[in-house]
Amino acid sequence: MLCNLCPRQCNALRTDTQGCGVCCMPNTPVLSRAALHFWEEPAISGTNGSGTVFFSGCSLHCVFCQNSDISYNNKGKAITINQLSDIFRKLENDGAHNINLVTPTHFVDSIIKALDIYKPSIPIVYNSGGYESIETLRLLKDYVDIYLMDFKYIDSKKSTMYSKASDYPQICKAALLEVYSQQSKCEFNKENIMQKGVI
């Protein structure tokens, strides 16, 4: 596929086995970790943990990235869409409060296909650095229950210096407006675990 999922608009050729462009990832998912995670925001971690799925690669490349082995060095394992769907099911069966998709932008097509195979009965969290295209976010409208979005910069000089993304402030503002239009009301269950909304 020629990829324009993120605001970089690389138009990069990504095949099932090879990737190029800013994220350097193939078209099929590459995961570094999938497990219960107890140290996310309390509203999604609760007592059972958030079912985090850490995707390899990233289109933002912040110099301060805490997951640089994953985002810069692309450490991870290539899996099929069916395997990704199985991971969602397993995390749900393990008691996760939600399925937490971490740095998922460049794999949105695969994520949607996996959720079409199996959509868990727990919320789907889209955990993003905030650098998102409106078109890609709109693809997720019927799939994502909670958006967990960074807003890293309001100053384009700083976003250029630290993430090589001069347009980050305006892109992120537009992305936040879009996700709020999709999930404008926060909803919680009896255990105060978020079911819908924006963090």
C-alpha cells in the first residue's frame, strides 16, 4: 500500500514484509509487547490493568521518547491480523479493563481488520502521541471508545526541534477536536473505569 495514514503524508510503499517512510514499518502489524499494564492512567488501569498492545515504529520520533527501542530501533515481532485479533481476545479473557492500542497510527488498517474479526466487549483505547490525520481518525469512529491523546507542543519551534514536526500544534489541535466530536461524553462503570471519552 502507498501509506498516508499519518500527517507526514509519506506516500511510502509498505508491503506485508517491508516498510519505508518515516515509521519504517511494513503494512502488517509489528508488536513489541502485549500484556496487562497497571501503570497507565488510573481511569483505564483500574485493579485488573489495561490490556496494552505496544506497536513498533512511530512517525513522530521525539528525542525524549521513553520507548526508543520500539519507536526508533523498531524492535518487535511481525504478526498476522488473525494473531492480532487473538491477542485482543486473550487480553480480554485475562481480565483487562480495555484493549489499549499504543502508538497505533501506522497500523490502523490492520487494527480495523482485526477488530472486524473480533471486537471485544471491553473498551478500545487509542493511545496516541497526538500527531494524527483527521482522515485516519474518522476511520476509527465505530471502533474506538476512548482516545488517550498527548498534546506535546503548542510551539512549532519546539515541535520542530524535538520531533521534527513543525506542524504538530495545528495537527494536534485538529485531531483533538475530531476525537472530541466522536467521544464527547466521558462514561464510567461502577468501578470508575472509563468506558467512553477522551483523556
